[in-house]
Amino acid sequence: MASGDAGGLAAAPLGVDQQTGNIRFLGHDAAYWRLLARGAVLLMITLGIYRFWLATDIRRFLWANTEVDGDSLEYSGTAIEILLGFLVAVALLVPLYTVFFLSAFNVATAGLMTGLAILTVAFVGQYAVWRARGYRLTRTVFRGLRFHQTGSGLHYAVCVLFWWGMMALTLGLAYPFAQASLERFKLRHTFYGELAGRFEGSGFALFMRGLPMWFVVMAPTLLSLSALLTVDWTRVGRIFERGRDTGDILTRLGTEVPEFYATIGLFIVSFGFAAVAAALFFPAFQTVVMRWWVSGLRFADIGFSSRLRMRDVYRAYLRFIGYLLLFALVMIVAAFVTFAVIGAVFGTSGQSKVAEIAIILAMVGLYVVSALGLSTIYQATAKLALWRLTMQSTELSGVAALDHVKAIGAPASPLGEGLADALNVGGL
């Protein structure tokens, strides 16, 4: 229903029913593997068109197997709705892209129009994210009542672009405050029936939890980038221009720019350390953010708290890596066998053009299978595990309020979902 982050669980007001509940996930891995494997095959056969049906099947599986206080969620959206929304979105985007494409031929305004195009697509993309979220909420039903969303998608898009700018200026330090602000905006406009949502997570709390990880990753990155500033790059450029051969260039770099090799070495080591640290910390950071987000959710007197454990998230990613390595081995063997067969069939026949076509088709086929296989493995291992872990580690308080909710709200248009898909910014 929403992706994001969580803060500390505030004490419920005196007099509020403190009846507790929990969330369970009942789905089986084998059934999800079969759903995704069949979807991957149909995606290849239909050249990607089946993705609307696959997305719908995935949501129905996850929603139906998520049980909140004894009752399952229901997803009522259809693939045809998303497909029609996608076609309408494409019809709206084609003229926009055409204008930007044609304006690029004007040398005087090409740079300005390129920047404007990027900004426009980013803005429209976030507007689509908001509308798609509203669509998914109104197709999410619990105990016969649907969720719904109010508020302006244009306002949301402006807020997102503002916070993106703040994160860029602060090298990511504004991320916790951006998440807290955006989640407050989203939950303020989110309703379950008549119950209004709100978000109580503290951006400062997330900032303090993530600061050590930010420092470990960013300190060597900044060190490596600052080291590059000490090199006289003008002289380096002249050496490359006037060098007779590679050996001459390398020799002159060592003598005329003595700091060059030491600086490049420091850059490689520091940046490599930062990249490894970022990969190692990613599951830990994801755990911190998810706990912070879940524990900040509120619907009227209903509170949420999370007991998500970091070691369980690491296990999920290690399982994904294990499957990924096995899949990579299978694909290497498949590629070797494929090219060996092509070589045996066409190698001595003199049909070089036919052989080239066969090689190109084989490479395209292997690429498609690899991409779909990687997506399937990630969805069936890491994504499913994270959904299950998040749901089963969440506890509810004040669930008695669920017994007195009245239905309000109407289904939202699927245009936002289609627009998000057309701009590749969609999600569950």
C-alpha cells in the first residue's frame, strides 16, 4: 500500500482501547515461484504486454495472503484497467516527447530544452506516482471497505522535486527529513473508510540512526573526489594530446604530473571501499528505514509498531545472492552451449551472414532470459521475504476501532497507474 520508512511508537492516549492485533503472511514460496515463472514466459511470448496481468496477479497474491487481525486484504484492480490507463498515458506523452525531440535540433536552445525535458519528465513521473498510489489504495479492500486518497498530485510532485534538490545539496543528509515530510503528506491524505491516516515518524530519529552508515560510505567518497582536485588536469590533457604512444603517455604522466598515479590509486581504493560499504550496509539501512516507517503509521487510534530484525533481512539478501550465483552459472553454461552449436552449424559452411544473424539472435535471447530471470529471482526471494518479514514483524494497537469504520471514497482512475508504467516509475 505504501513504501517507505518508520519512527518511534508514540504512547496511545489515555482511554483508548488498547486491544492489540497482528499481521500474518500466509503465502507459500512455491506458489509465488510458479506465478512469476509463468509470468516471465508469457512476458517473452507477448513481448512485454503481459506485464499488466503479471502485476495484477502479484498484487492479488500478496494482498490475499496478508492477514490483518484475522482478515485478509483484497485487491480488486484488473489488468484491463491498467492497460487502458497505460494506452491513454502513452497518447498524452507522445506529443510531449515529440516537442522535446524536435526542439533538440535547435542548437541555440538544445541545452535549455534538454534540461527542461528532464525536469518535466521528473515532475510528471512523481505526479504519476501519486496518482498510481491512489489507484492502488482504492483497489485495496479490507473487511469490505476500501482505502482511498485525497490531495493534489501536483503538490506532491513539487514537494518531491524540492526534497530531491535538498538531498543533492546536502549529499543525502536531507533524506530522513525528506522521507518524514513526504510520508506525512501521503498519510495525511490517506483514509481507510472514514479513518484518517497520519505519520508520526521523526526525521531526526531516522537521521541519527542512519548517520554512522552515511559517514562510513560518504567519507571515503569525499576523500577520493577531493584528491582528484589536487591534480593538474590541464597538464594531463596536454600530455594525452601530445603523447606519441601509450608508453610515452604513461611515462610522462609519472614524471610531469608526479601526483597523478598516487591520486588515481587513492581514488580507486577509496571509491571501491565506499561501494563495498554501501552494498554491505544496504540491508541494514533498509531495516532501519522500514522499522521507522511502520512504527510511524497511524489510522485514527490504530497504531503500528515493528520488530523487524536486521539479521532476517540479511538472510533474505544472502538467499537472493545464492540463487543469483546459481542462475549466473546456468546462463554461462547455456551461452557456451549456444555459441558452440552455432559454431558447429555455421563455422565451416561459409554462411557468415547467417552465422552473424544467429549469433545476434542468440545474444538477444540470452539477454532477455537473463533479465527476466534476474527479475524473477529477486521478486521470489528478496522482495517476497521482505514483504513477509515486514508484515509478520508488525503489531497493531487499538484495533477495536476497525469494528466501527464507515465506508467513504470512490475508486480512482487507472490513468495514474498507466502513466507510472509508461514512465517506468510504477511499483507494487
